[in-house]
Amino acid sequence: MKPLKFLIIILFFNLRFFAQNELLDSLTLANHEEYTDLAEALKDPEKVIKLTLRKKKYKEFPKEIYQFKNIQYLDLSKNAIKELPDSIVSFKYLQYFSISKNGLERLPLNVGKMKALRYINVNQNDLVRLPYSFGALENLEYADLWSNNLEEFPETLKNLKKLKSMDLRNILIPKVNQQNLENELPNAIIYFSPPCNCSW
């Protein structure tokens, strides 16, 4: 094979690799081709950027999803997944993650390793606490935690410098704790229900 032709082939594959692994902006990601059927998505796993598997009656995290190395948007809402595997942090390009209405009881302790994550929706679950590493989600902008059973928040939340919005409505939080959260996250809009006359 001639050197020039070989160089062109190498360049083509490198460009293809970088194109697949580029983080898309929010508008492009929102309008990207969406897969809603797991079997269909598995026909060409490298092409899958956006995957929505709502109301599929999953009782555990589908292992097939690990084949989607370039995934940036994953919606598993309205299933019955009570626990997420720690290995979910292997999705290093995942920006948008929704797992609302699942009966989820905890987030992985190492969730902070999901460095590309900008939006997380875990509303209407059974979370009692956020892991300490939650504060390491350095690119997180939106956190929807509405209607969980949260009784405490890690001190690391103050490290969420890019956070713009956090929804904590329908969670019993004393007034002093609401004020503490606002002080720790001065650049974020935090939505609360009226404070409770309770103690943590």
C-alpha cells in the first residue's frame, strides 16, 4: 500500500474516532437520533448516542447497555430498577441521565466519577442520602431530586460550582438545613417545599 493512501486511511479512522467521542452541546444532543428499542440499538452499538428505554419493565440495569461506549444520553425512567451497578461510571461521555420513578434506593458510591454528567434526574425514588462523591460531579448543572426520602446531604455539595438548578421539593427539610444548602450553593436556584417542623 502506498504511504499516502495508508496515511489517508489512518486519518479517516482517527477523525471517525474523535467524532464519535466528542461531547455534544445540549441542543445537538436534544435533537440527536434517538433509539427507543434495545434490540434495534444493538445492531450498531457505536452509533448509539441517545437511548431512551422508558416503561420497559426492567428490574435491573440492562447489561446490554455497556456495549454503547459512546452514549451521552440515557433515560431509564419508569422501570423498576432499585439499584445501579458501580460500573455505570464507565460511561465516560454520559451527559444526561434520567432514572426517575424506579424505586431506586441508592446511587453508586462512586457516582462522582461520571465527570461528563451535566443533568441527572432521580426524582420520585426512595433515596435516603446522596453519596459523598456526589460533590465530585464537577460539570453537573441540573439535579432533579424531587420527591425522595433524603434525610442528609454530603458536605461535598458545595463543590458543585457549575450547578444551576436543584429540585428538592416534596422532601421534608428543616428551615435551617434549607438555609445551609442555599449558603453552600450560592450560584444555584434551589427549589424547596415549605420547611418542616422536624429535625435531622
